[in-house]
Amino acid sequence: MKSCKDLHLSRFVCYKTLKPEFANDELEQQRLIREARVTAMLQHTNTVPIYELGRDAKGHCYFTMKLVHGYTLREILDDRECYDLTQLMEVILQVAYALVYAHEHGVAHRDIKPGNILAGQFGEVLLLDWGLAKVWNPDGSVTTEVNSDNEGTAEVIDLSITGRGKAQGTAHYMSPEQVNQDPNIDHRTDLFSLGAVLYEVLCGNHPQQVKNCMK
């Protein structure tokens, strides 16, 4: 991710695209597209507004979103003497609000961790990086959607795509079900992960030191 200027609206935005080594990887492109679409679905105070989804002159996928200056909770915890517990608990509370909204709309984040929580300079708290999210229809089925490009070509984006057959997430914060790749995993995995983040906020370390997420 990087900041760039939107020449049409004369404002700076956050620009996200794939690393060069993944730019032509079809699965990674689909994951980037679904991340943008899932994030755009979630119109909430504690999520980042998406502005544009497209392809650059080389045909590489990208999307832009609101540029927010601030610090991740990871950076804050690494310098925690500058913050009191009340401030840290307010950050956790705001993330919980974002999760309530997402879960009510059939979305589980699945990668709750301090590095994906941003505290902005104006007091805003944003839950970032919905690239591993799982999305359901109201009937409980996994969501897919069809997109038509400018040439009328239909493209099916499976909103369950999150990886290549391995446990996805961050080991210190993953629920046992997520580690075991339980196909029936639901929003409760986010509650476990947020609890792990809360434990770190309160105690200064992880609930358990994990060298191998399968142990």
C-alpha cells in the first residue's frame, strides 16, 4: 500500500495493489478484488471507505481507499507507555463495534490482530485488511458474485477464496477452529481473536507463545 494523488478529485488516497511477484497470479488478483468488494460492503464508522476498484495500464488490479494517518495497535503496544489503559480499551471497544456490524451482515474478518487495527490522528479507530474474510448469504451459503467488465465479460468472484489450502490468519490470534481449517468456521473465530488482542492489551504478552500454529 502507498499514498497517491487522485488527479480527478485532487486528493490523496491510499492505493493498494499486488506485489510485483504476484501481479499476474490469477488467484491473488481475485483475492485483491474480493478484499475491495468485501470492504466496500461494510459501510461503518470503523471500516475504511473504498473509492475505486480497477486495473492500471499494465492490467494489474488495484483499489483505492480513504487515506488515514495514524498508528496501528501493534505500534501503540510496542510503545505503550505513551498510552493509558482507558485509551487502549476504547480502541478494543471500537473494533468490537465493527465486528458486530460485520457479523450482522454475514462477514467474519478472520485476521483480527493489532497490526490490522488503526488508530487515526482524529480519534477514529479502523479495522483493516478484510482479505481473509468469509462471507455468507442470509441462507447460510457462501457468497459468490458476478461482475461484468467494460467488455461485457462475466467474472465470478467467489467470496470464500482466502488461500491455497493452508491455515489463514496470524498464529498468536487464531482460534483452534481456524488453525484446524474447520469448514464450518463462523463469526465466533473473530471473538476468540479479539479476546487474544484484549489479553495482550491487558497483560503485555500473548495468551500463549506459539512457535508452530498447529501445536
